[in-house]
Amino acid sequence: MTMKIALVRARRRALFRGATALLCAITLVGALSSFSSIASASTFSSGFYLAIGGSESVGVQPTASVPNGERTDDGYTNDIVADETTLGVSLDLHEIGCPGETTTTMLYGDDSCYSSPDSQLNEAIDFLKAHQDESGLVTIDLGFNNVKACLAHLSTFPICLNQQTMVVSNQLTSIVTSLKAVAGPNVIFVGLNHDDPYLADSLEGGSGPKIANASLSMVRQLNQILHNVYSSLHVPIADVAAAFSLNDTNSAKVQKNVATKVRSLEVCELTWMCALAPYGPNVHPNDAGYLAIAGAIEAVLPPLS
């Protein structure tokens, strides 16, 4: 996986150089607006990395003592810091994410980490204001916790999903706009879309296959909303769905994206969904999964140094 990220990074550098040259030659910059927002940022040898979001943003994984999962130093943020270190860039990591965070609790607090009137958004705004003269990277990992509860009520699933994706669209737009308004000129923003750990439920009996099919629809609809929001605000998107091969999956191929002892494929290879107790089933990525997410982020970053 480390080699995979190195190769992605090399391809990214080549693509960035080519895109920068193209940007200079094209007068219709609007066609490349999402890319130009990161191309304009200065390179730097040191800076901050502010990680915003839910449990994955703080590297949650199950442990023997905490099967539901706890913060670790093996998340995608840690992988990115380690990768940039090898390239001569020192990132000072600040993880302010909160497990279970939705766009609503991001705005208003009252989650397991921030008591209203404090919130993760207030924390992020204060941080960016205090570091306006510094270079840095901000990743935003939100949306999944808004919609996942819809899977518990399949009879009203479409209504719930439509309501929650509308909430994500409106609230995430407000969140990103607020963050960009206070960030310094040399801050790079990257938004993340999502994988679908619940595809592994297709291996289960009973309602498992129905849940897996519904989850695929859920994540695809969510990712389209995320694409719309981030693109409209000129924020590049890390395609985590593609890193987990979700973009190659359709409802007739759900079984393709789950692993058995014979066919170890993405969902079971990259998450704890197929692990035995006490580690699974658990929706969080494992070490390989977090490396895959880091690779997706690296793929849309310009060279930082």
C-alpha cells in the first residue's frame, strides 16, 4: 500500500505540472475552477494539517478493549503526514473531528465532543483565524453520519434519504463557506466522498441483501450531493468511493465488492466489516482502508514542496 501511495503521488505530480501548464494556456479558467483553487496555493516545506469530520477523520478502529472503536494513530491523516514527511514536508496535525459527527452537530455542537454553544465548526474557525499567516491543509469528512440512520427504516428509506441529503447539501455549503472565509491564502481544502461498508451485509441472511442494496443507493446519492457542494465551492474532492472500487459497482454486482475466504475484495479487505468478534463487524476502515483513503486525498493534492 505504501508503494501504491508513492505511485499515486508520482502520477499526481506529473498531472499537476501538466494541468498547471494547461491552466496558463486556457482563458476559460472556469472550466478548471475546482483545480485552480489548489493550484494557486503556494508550496511550503512546513504547515498545519487540520482534519475535520467524524470518526474516520480521527482514525477510529476497533480494539480488543473497545470493540466499537477508539481513536488511533493509524488513520488516513497519520498516513498523509508520514507520506509528506518522506517528501520533505512537515505537517503539524490537528485532529478536531468527533465520532458520530453530522453536518448538524458540526454546526451546533451537542455531540460527544463539543457542548453547545461550542461546536467543531467554531473550533475550526478559531484555529484558521489564529493561523491565517500560515500554509496548511484542511480535509473535510462529513455527510455519512447524516444518512446512515436511514438504513434502520427501510420502509421509509427513500423519504429519509432525500431529507437527509438535502440537510447535507444546505449545511455543508454553510460549513465550507464559513471555513474558506476565514482561511489564509495558502490553505488547501480537500473534501472527501464516501465508501460503502454496508455492502458486506449482502453476505448475511434475512434483510442483509436489502440493506446492502439500499446502502449502495444511499452512498451514491450522498456522493452526488457532496460532489455538487464541493464543486460549487471550488474544493477538490478525494474520490474515496473509487479507492474502494465503489464506482465500479452496481446493484447486480453487490457480491463482487464483499470478501469471503476465497474472494478477498474491497469491503472486507479495507474495513472491519467481515472481521470476527471482538473486532467486527465494524464499519470503520482498517489500516489498509485508511491507506486507501490517504491515497485518494494525495491524488488531488498539488505537490506541497
